[in-house]
Amino acid sequence: MQRADAAARAEVLRREIERHDHAYYVLDQPTLPDAEYDHLYRELQAIEAEHPQLLTEDSPTRRVGGKPLAGFVPVRHAVPMLSIRTETDTDASGARAFDARIRRELGLGDEPAPIEYAVELKFDGLAINLRYEQGILIQAATRGDGETGEDVTQNIRTVHCIPLRLRGDVPEIIEVRGEAYMSRPDFEAYNEKQRRLGKATLVNPRNGAAGSIRQLDPAMAAERPLSFYAYGLGESRGWAIPATHSGVLDALALFGLPVCEHRATVQGADGLIAFHSRMRQARDGLPFDIDGVVYKVNSLALQLRLGFVTREPRWAVAHKYPAEEMLTTVEAIEVQVGRTGAITPVARLAPVFVGGVTVTNATLHNETEARRKDVRIGDTVIVRRAGDVIPEVVSVVLARRPRRDLLGDEPLYPAFELPKACPVCGSAVERPEDEAIARCTGGLICPAQRKQALLHFAGRRAMDIEGLGDKLVEQLVDAAIVKTPADLYKLGLLAMVKLERMAEKSAMNLLAAIEKSKVTTLARFIFALGIRNVGEATAKDLARFFGNLDALMAADTDRLQQVPDVGPVVAASIARFFAEPHNVDVIEQLRAAGVGWPDGEPAASVSSPISGKTFVLTGTLPGLARDEAKDMIEALGGKVAGSVSKKTDFVVAGAEAGSKLDKAQTLGITILDEIQFRELLQK
Ligand code: IVH
């Protein structure tokens, strides 16, 4: 491309990407499918790589790829970054005291007219100053001691909701102040990933934000994604500042900056109190932590009259909520068994009021984490309860750990150990190597897993028992009529009609469906057992390889690994499942009840043009459900995969096919529409 054309095209792409970033990250209203966005982004990257002199300060490609720094450079703030006075009480009196103080300072004691306040949330992150010159982000700095902070521009550029360039009629210079924070979903996702890898987790979103901002390597910062809300101004030049604080925030939103929607202007102390209690209700449902609300005198002229005391403005105050982290002691450590058999250690706590509720249990997530945090009975711990998530033990206060005697440092209680047997059903507890989570192996008999196991067993692609859904499974299990899948085949009309709202007609239908399910295929049966890591495709491979159930049940892990696509992890799950006598018992009962399949599986017809070929289905086909298409392919000996790779032979694409279609095009894989697909199968 000619240099001039390239420059023009790069500019178009930048503006386009900026628009989508704003729609996606600030307005939360995506305007483009991810694949098309990536396309624009890659085109811009390519132009900039070819013409490095075209790379600008505000290019969206700058959000990644900065070089690690040796250290942070100090930045002296043009206007000091103040802090805010805090009302520590969490009831209404804090708001009244603030309003009374303001009225007194302004000499309005007897005037009937209330003061107008701008009210907003107190975000729990890190204060950041963003400096824009001619609308371009040129520097981001931390608060530091208020006079001097640190230059964290590189890391702040990775925060997608912060515009690298302002929109509209921009001031010559404007400094925007606000809070960089880690959202709860981003925090949970990061910790979930760390737990899976058995690595250290973040203590809370605030620490996550601080850690991310203080990374010298921007690539590390980008791994801990942050968000930002603007709440004020620093220096500004060449701009007619609005007369009110709420007006300033409105203007910042128009410049494209993220401003939190949970804000208002209210009148007098009653308005403050109403906002405080309204946001207290909303607090748990917010996607980020707040530790209170902030009240600000709305008129900037009045703010000027009120001025400052030392480092705090007289015109603003923070009004707290109950803390989301508190100290308490561990009374016992027990384990819970989830619906999928996952074993979770749980700390029983001395009751403590955290985040607005009384908490008596907190999760320790898994054995690795419980041991890493080394939580023991008698320990004093920090408990966190924020939002709707389950309370968790954040850390132990080691200095307060009970000791055997006053002099030695031998702890009174031993380190936590996972029980060897499931506390619910007594089956063996197993923790596969390289997995953080231990599980109960009694999948078919464990009461904790019953409902899940039955639903899976009856599922359409498993035993296909029509009419046995959520509600019915719930009732059958709760009434102790059904304990294992084998019990389904012992059901009588009488037991069922006794269930709530069960008409005789539907009971008959269900019995007929159960009867019908007795004739199945080996592959469906294997899938129905719900063996961990054995999905539909693996079940089919196993059925084809072994041909009968006894051979599969007798196979050791070496033999299992001879099955195509079965590796050590899957082989171990299968072997573990059949090693559990309870499971074998249920299988024998099922066979005794008459569940069966014709000997061997139908071998794939060799003459089929698609036998051994791999298909990927994407988008919606006009006249064919995905399951139907899958069945058709497999009946002819083909395979269906979930993602496109070099090994894919055909991609069948329908309406709204997304990134899979793009990838197929890039890899030059044959793409079929429904008609072409049907034609291929006809051959
Ligand atoms: S205004 C002149 N508004 O709280 C007042 N601060 O001590 C300057 N904070 O670390 C601050 N949410 O980062 C203001 N809506 C909000 C805030 C807020 C959180 C933080 C701020 C600083 C501390 C103030």
C-alpha cells in the first residue's frame, strides 16, 4: 500500500476500532461480532508493522505489547490529589452530620432551602489521574502521596474502557480522576484460573487492581484486567468547566469516559440517606466492590467557598457500609460434596457479620488452596463476603494461631487433610494428578450426586427417557423413590401417582418411555453412566473399540489408552469409575432389569464418502437441527468436532456462523451450506 493510502486507512481503522471499544467497554452494547473486530484490528496491526512511522500515541494497538519497565517514574501532580473524609458509622447519622456541617459552614443554618448534593459510589480500587492533551491520553499516574505519584501509563493503556483519545470538542488539557478497579467477574475468573492451575490467588479485587497497576511488565498487567470509573477533575485548560459536579461528570461521559450510572443529584440530608440505603440494597448485585457512597456538594462555586482542611475537601464525605472482610475464628473444617462429586473443604466459623449478613461457613475451595492458605482449627482468619458469591477464607492471621504450649511454636492442630472416603456415600475420594479438585467416585450411588446423575442418565443423547426432567427427578429423589438409575426400572405406577401433581396418564407415559429406553446402544449406555471426562464422542469410540461392556469394564489404563483419542486422564477416570464396587453394582442391576443393546456396534460403512472425515458445525442451518446433522454424519462413519483445526475436513455453516467460519476460510477448509451438505451425504 502507498504510504498516503496506508495513513488514511490506518486512521479510518483506528476511529472504527475506537467506536467499537467505546460501545463494548463503556456502553456495554457491542456493535460488532468479535471476529469482525479482530479483522479490523489485525489489518491495523499489519499497516503499522509495514509503516512504523504511522504508529500514533492513541492507536488501539498500543493497548498491548509495551516493553517491561525497569521502574516507575515519579510524576508531580499539577493539582494535588486529595483524599476524602470518611463517616465511619454506617447508619443515617453520618449523612445528617455532614449536611448539618455544610449548612453551618455556609451560614445557612435557618434557611429552609436544602443543599443540592451529587451522590455517587465509593469504588474500592486505586485512584488514577489521566492526563489528556488535545484529547490524547499522554499520561496516567497513581495518587502516591497526593503530591507525587508514579507514571503507570503503559499499564493503564491495557484498560480497555479508558479512551486513548477523547471524543467531541475536547479541551486543550484535561486531567480526569477516577478509580481503576477489578470487576468481580474478572476477579472470579482470574482466581478460578489460578485455582485450576494450583497457583496463588488474589486476596480481593482491590489487591488485584493494585497488583495489576504496579506490574512493571504490561503483559502481566493485561492478564489481570481492570476497569475504570471517572469521578472528578484535576488540571484543565481551554474548557468552560460546567457549574456543577454532576455537570462535569455528564461532560466526561460525553468525552467517552466511563462514568458510573449509579449516581444522582439529591436535596438535603434526606436525599443523602435515601441514596445510602438504596445503594446498600443494590450493593450485592453490583459487578464491582464498593465500600460506601460519596456525597459531594454539587455546586462548584459552593465547593470553592467551602475549601479544604489539610488534605481533605470540606465539601465531600464518604459514608461507609459494613465491611466485606472481617476477622473470626475457625471452629471446624468439614467437606461438602457437590452435585458433580467435587469435594469442597468448608470452614465452620464463629458467627461474624460480614458484608451485611451473618456468616457461619466459608469455602476453602479445594485441597490445594486449603493447604496453601494453611487454614487450621482454632485459627483466626479473614473472611470475605462480597456480592452474591459464597463467603471465603482469604487468609490466616498466623500470629494468633493456637500453640501447644506457651514457649514452643508447635501448632495445636495439624494441617488440613482431605478425607479418603466421601462423607456422604463412603465411596473412595480421588484426586487426579494435575487437578486441583478431588471428587467422590461414587457417581451412580452418591446421594449428593443423585439428581445430576439421573438427569444425565435420562438425557436425550444418553438413555433418552422422554418426560424425565428436572422437576420429576427432584420429586423422585426427594421422596426417596429413586436412588440410582437402576431404581428407574423398578418404578411402579402406584409409587408415581402418589407424587404431587402426577396424573395417571403422565405416569403411564413415563413408564412407557422407561420401558422403551431398555433397548439402546452400547455407546449411549456408556455415555449415560456419567463417567467423568467421557463425553458422547469418547463413549462412541469406546463402544466401537471394545464392542461389549464386559471388555470395557475389565480394561486397565494401558488397554484403555489404545482407544483412539483416549489419553491418560480419560483412561484414569474410566478405570476409577469401574473400580468403585457401588458403580458396578448399579450396572449389574441395570442389566438384570433388561437394559441392553444389540451385540457390537454397527460398524461404519466403508463405502461412505465421509467415513473417517471430521466435520465442524457452526451457525444455524435452516432445515436441520444440530443434533440431527450430527447423527447423520456419525451414522455414515464421520466425526463431529467442536472447533476448527487443520484436521477439519468440512465445515457446515448456517446463519450467523462466527469465528469458526472465519477460521475455516483462513485455513482453506471446504465449507458447505445445508444443501451442499445434504448432497454430500446422498452420495
Ligand atoms: S472523590 C476531592 N469520589 O476514595 C475528593 N473518591 O480518599 C477526591 N474514591 O482513594 C476523591 N470512589 O480513589 C472520590 N466517587 C468517588 C470515589 C473516590 C472512590 C476513592 C479515591 C481515594 C479515596 C478518597
